[in-house]
Amino acid sequence: MTVAADPGADPGVDPKSDLSGRGSVGDVVFRGLAVAAASLILVALAAVFIFLGIEGIPGFNVDAQHYAGQGSFLGLVVPLLFATMYAAVLALIIAVPFSVAIALFISHYAPRRVAVPVAYVIDLLAAVPSVVFGLWGAVALGPYLVPAHAWLAEHLGWLPFFDGQPSGNGRTLFTASIVLAVMILPIITSICREVFAQTPRLHEEAALALGATRWEMVRYAVFPYARSGMVSAVMLGLGRALGETMAIAMIASPKVVISLFIVGTQNPQTIAAHIAQGYKESTPDRLSVLIATGLVLFAFTFLVNAFARWIVARGRAK
Amino acid sequence: MSNIDLSNEETTLSHATLPRGAQWLVGVAAIALGGLALVLGMGIVGAVVIGVLAFLIGYPLWALLVENRRSATDKLITGLVWTAFGIAVIPLIWLVYMVVARGASVISPEFLTYSMRSVTGDEQGGLYHALMGTLIVTGIAALISIPIGIMTAIYLIEYGKGNRLAKAITFLVDVMTGIPSIVAGLFAFALFTLLVGPGTRFGFGGGVALSLLMIPTVVRSTEEMLKLVPDDLREAAYALGVPKWRTITRMVLPTAIGGIVTGVVLAISRVIGETAPLLVASGFNPNMNSNAFDDSPMMTVPVFIFTQLSEATAKGVSYAWGGALVLFVLVMVLNLIARIVGTIFAPKTGR
Amino acid sequence: MSIQVKDASIFYGDFKAVEDVSMSIKPKSVTAFIGPSGCGKSTFLRTLNRMHEVIPGAYVEGKIQIAGQDIYGPNVDPVAVRRKVGMVFQRPNPFPTMSIYDNVLAGNKLNSKRIKKSEADSIVEKALRGANLWNEVKDRLGKPGMGLSGGQQQRLCIARAIAVQPEVLLMDEPCSALDPISTAAIEDLIHELKSDYTIVIVTHNMQQAARVSDDTGFFNLKAAGQPGHLVEFNPTKQMFTKPDNPDTEAYISGRFG
């Protein structure tokens, strides 16, 4: 069962030098570069926190006059945070039904030769820069919606959202949240579309084989399967809406205020829009207040995104 | 309704159904009704709304009368899904139309080659300075982000599979994806306030801010593409006595290059339209400034649009549309390039 | 080149996959490994050119010598080992971005070795002739390798492996993804390659082992979750007529596995 080693079988080869490691220098260098790049991301994020902290933390407690007439940091940041949340939720309320319907349209309803261009058109919507959306909302959509503002204030005035003097130029949170909805629609649509398309064919065919109509198939086979994916899509849309600056800064005429009223001339202002509109003011104290509100925004969106990830992870674990 | 309801009437295979082409019939009727509304002076929007509502109600109603409730629900949902799509397309078409129509009347050789230096009243100005600024700032962002992003993705896929650093980096890239763009701008501003001096706004700062937004996109898309390269191929290369780094640089990257380039170009097209971070980090400037490291603000197209709109004059608004058209064309060209690259590098089968 | 294995055990982290394998593989012969799924025969094959190291946490105890030299010794570069010990995989895996010509030269191209055009041409022709593929592809060397049929792709992979002039060729179930006609072509090729290379082949197909090999090793598991081990290693003829071990006989006669 054993055969002696036979060095004579390899004439002319010095086995000792043959296998020894020549230069894995390339490997070491390349690996080093990859590790360095990855670590740089660690460093960059740490830097974000450190520098925003150094510049922003003093902003939590400066002279009262720097808080845009609100007297204290909390007095400023609470209304701003409220407005940020409010605008994002309004946008979601508008965007989610449309996004789900369009995702269904692409994945289950439209014939293939329609679905492909439609998906492309929705992606195109995602490519439009936010400043262009803002311009369109301020100059085109807002004025067009003035009659709608008046109608809402007149007929639905008993609701707190519409109770007051309607704006005469449409530059309101109402217009802004419609624009915001259009902006987050593509991201929610594309994620929903993916999870809908991943529904196992077997589930769908089983439903159809039981005599279900198409809607029943969607309701009993597709939606249950896609639920966690849809929730995370909505959360990601929310995260996007929270951080969006330009649409609101360009469209809604602002006031630092907690108010549900969305069709008037004084609209609750969001954190991001507040920073964008205050960027020109160059007193160091005012700037550190703005940076401090930015930190709050960062922390808040981080929480929302973390929650979205947690839902995705939980959905996967099932 | 918790179960699919199979009612008695379904036990026979045939039952009353709508005639073939029923939806077209209802459609024509709905259009007629809309036309009637238009004649009665309800305006084009009112007429369309009435027509759509007529279809949405009429078609399921007919199904309800002739067929059954389940079929009617199905038809109602089908109608709603189509309507939702129709409504969502309106803003896109409207926006593209406005940008092209309003922008085209502003675009002229002067608009593209003048800056806003000492432009007052109705004098002709332009966005040359902003266009150059956008190219410079985006270029800086790309120069920083592409190598870091691609090397990080290589680390995550090729070296770090499952280890602790890789897990931490994956998490941090996720966090970076969620950084609000204005916070990225504040970061660059805070960084250079400390490094250079208070109130520093310059092109390089804008580039740093944009790279913070661009890196996670590049990492993500490159990761996806590297994952698509089968392990079989890596093993084949190792088995030929090729060191790992050469396997990556000469086999894995060339195999994935189409997708990587597409992802990078899309990442560029995403940051090129960013406004908020640039407003904060590179500021605004009516003059031409081609030095990204000079301690003075650098104008960019998105900021140009924003400041022109804030002028609140007819000329300012029309210049803003002009800027929007330029930016829109830039973004669309980048998207087109991404698509073309994606097609060119699609894997060849030779069949 | 002969291969000597002494008390080799293979681990994935804490998990011991293969235990105490010793064998001696004769130069310029065909050695087949057979055994039920999961018995560690492929894992063991991959330790012969250190390919198992691709999986993090995998390591080998014991001694594996090729031509008298310990391939796990200090200062041994796994890359150099793989250049001497080529490998062909279960599924054909030509490089999709490369032409047939470039696929054959991949070992050189990926290592950025500069060679003269005439020399490259002769390497390609020799390797493709060696893999019995030359006549089928000589008119379309510039076409992508992915455009060939499955059997042709596998022979292209063999050509690619022999173009770097290894001394040992490892084949991990090279025919399991192929139709019977392509399989016959590969088996014929193995017979021819034997005159130049030491060949070790893992196969699920006992008839194939009987047809192509000179020696056969039978791997088995004592029980599920236990490490695989080498039950018997003998000349193929003896193995298939009067094996030493009753387990071997049971497996070969189809009573289990």
C-alpha cells in the first residue's frame, strides 16, 4: 500500500526552491489597501460625530437670542422636530397607497411590455434632483393648487388641518407634502415591487388554483408574504422624507410653530429647511445652534432607519 | 373575509359573464360622460376626474349586477391600480414639460458662458460659474468616493466575509446611507471650520460633503456586483496558481466591471443634483471660481437654482428654470451613460 | 510526481471533516476516490493543492508530501503549490469575459506574464490538442468560452489547467454535470493525459472509477456527524473484485450509499 517517494520522477526540478513562497507582496499590499479603505469609513463616521459634536454641542446652550425667537434650544427644536415628523407623515399618507398600487401594477397587473417602461419611468422620477422638484412645487404646482387650498379651508374647515385663512400663493406645507410624496414614491415603489415579485410562484398558483380572482390572489398570497418588506419600504421612505430639505425650504413659507394647519401662509418649519434657510447667518453661535439641530435630525433619522432594519431582520428570521 | 369565499353559484362551471370587451364599452361611456362634463364647462381637470370616476364605479357595478361581488371587487381594484399609475405619471410629465418649456427659452450661448458677476437688473447673466463649480465639486466627490467605495466593497466581499470588522463596516455603511444630506453638508462645514477657520465655505468642502453621500451608494452597488461573480471562477483562478490579489484585479473586477461602472455613474447622477449639503458646505458665489482649494465659496447649479428662485423676480425664476434644465440634462445624460455601459458589458455568451 | 499522505485530518474550525487519511499515490497514474455523499472525498482532494484554504477557518493536520516536499511546510506558498497541482471542477467554469484563446492562457494572463505571440499560440494549440478540443475550436479561438457546449467547456477547463504545465491534475467529479457522450469524451481524455500527469479524480460513479483508474480509495462515514475516513486504498482491479473490507464490498455491490 505504500510506494516510496520517487524524486527521480521530476528531473531538473529542485523541489526545495520550487514551492517556497516567492512574493505575496502584492497580496499584502492589496489586502492592506482594502482594509484601509474599509477602516476609513469607520474613521469618517467617527469624524462626522466628533466634528458635529465639537461645533454643535455648544449650540445646546447659547444666549437666548440665537434660538430664532424661541428662547431656548428645546423651545426651538421641539417645534422643528414636530414639523419634520408631520411633513414626513403627510407625505407618507399620500405616497404609500400610490406606491403599493404602482408596485402591484408593475409586478402583477400590467402586461409585460407595459410594466418594463413603467418601471423605467418611475426610476426616472427618482433621478430628478430635489431642487428641481422644489422649483416645480413653488412655481407650478403651488399656484395651481390655490383653488384647492381655498376649497379645503371653506368646506373642511372643521378639521384642524384646514381651519384658517388659506394661502393665496399655494406655498404651503400642503403643497410641499404632495411634492415630498412624489419624491419618496419611487423608493417605496421599487422596494415593494421587488418584494412582490419575490412571492413564490407556487403560492400564487395555489391561490389561483383554488379559484381566487386576481385581487384575492394578491390579498391572500402576495400581501402576507410581502408584509415585512412593505413595512421596511415605508420606513425607508419615511427616513428619506425626514431628511429632505429643498422641497420644503423652497415651497413652504415657514414659521417655527407647532400647528396642524397646513394650507396657510405660516407653515410649521422642519429641521432641514430651518438649517437651509438660516445658513447665511454667520454668527458662530447661531451656526452652532443650527448644527445642534442637525445633530438631532441625524439621531432621529438614525432611529427610524434602525427600526426599519430591525423589521427587515425580524421578517427574515421568520 | 378571512377565507376565499366559494359560494354555491360557483359549482357550475359557466355562469353569467360580462360580454367580451366590456371594459372598452365602459371606457367609451366614461369618456363620453367626461366629454359631456367638458361641454357643460367643468374644465379639463373636472372632465377627466368625472370620466375616471365613471369608469371606476360603472365597470365594477356592471360586474356586480351580472357576475358576483368577488368579480366586482377584482375589477374595482384593477381600475384603482391603473388609476394610481395614471395619477403618478402626471407630476412627472408636468415637471418634465415645465423644465423643458421654461428652461429652453432661457438657454442661450450667453446663459451658458456668462457668470453672474456684477449682473444687476435685466442685464444678461449666466450659470457658467455654477456649471464649472458643479463639475469640479462632483469630480472631487467622485475622486474620493470611487476608490474608497470600491476597495471597501472588495474588502467586504473578498476578504472580510463574516468577520467582525466586516460586520461593523456593513452596519456603518447602512448608517451612512441614512445620513440626511444636509447633515453631510454640516459635517463638512464643521470639519473645515475647525481645520481652516470659521465660516469656511469652498469647493473642496462641498466635494467632501457629497462624497459622504456617495460612498455608501458606491459600496452597495459594487458589493452587489461582486456577489454576482460566481465563486467557481475565483476557485478556477486560484487553482491555476494565481494569487488572490491578481484574481481580484484581473478576473473578478473585469467580470463585474459593467455593473460597477453603472453603479458608480448612477451614484454620481444622484449627488450631482444635491443642493442642501452644497448650500452649507460650498456656499454661493456670483463669480467664477475654479479653484476648489481657495478659501472662497464655489457656486454650483443646484445652489444657483435655489438662489435664483429666492430672488423672487421674474428674471430670477426664469433663470432658475434654465438652471433646472441644465441640471436635468446632466442627470439624464449620466443615466443614459449608465444604461449604455450596462448593456455593453452585459455578459457575453457568444451564442 | 508521487503524493504521500500521512495521518491527514481536515478541520473546518472546530468541526473535523476528515480523519487520519494515509495513502500513497503513484506518479503518472489515475487514482479515483469513491464513497457516499458527505464522506469528505472532495474535501480531501482539495487539500492536495491547498484549495480548501479558500474557506476561512479550514486547516489540515498531518503530512502531505508531493515529490518528497511537504506542501504545508513553512515558507511554502500555496500559490506555488497550485501551479504544480492543477484542478478541474464539478461544473465547467470558463472565465466569462475571456475568449477561448484567452481562457487557455488564463494562468499566464492573470499572472501578467509576458509571452511572445508565437509562444502563446503554441501553448494554446498544445493545451487544446492535449484536451482533445483543438479540432472543434481551432476556427473560433476568438469566440467567448461560454459559447461552447457543456462538455466542450469542461475540456476547455482541462486545457486551461494543463496549459500552466502542472504535474498533478485533480478532478472533482468532472463529469457530473455532463451528458453521457461528453462524459465518454472526458474519460478517453483522462486515459491519454495519464501518460503526462498524475491524476486524482473524485467520482460518484463507480463504473467510471472502474473504467478510468489504476488505484481506488474508498471513503466512508462511521455515522452521520462523524468525520469521514479512508476505508480502503487498493488497485482498482482488486477493489472491484475482492476488496479487503466488507464495507467496501457492500458499497460497491450497491447495498448502501
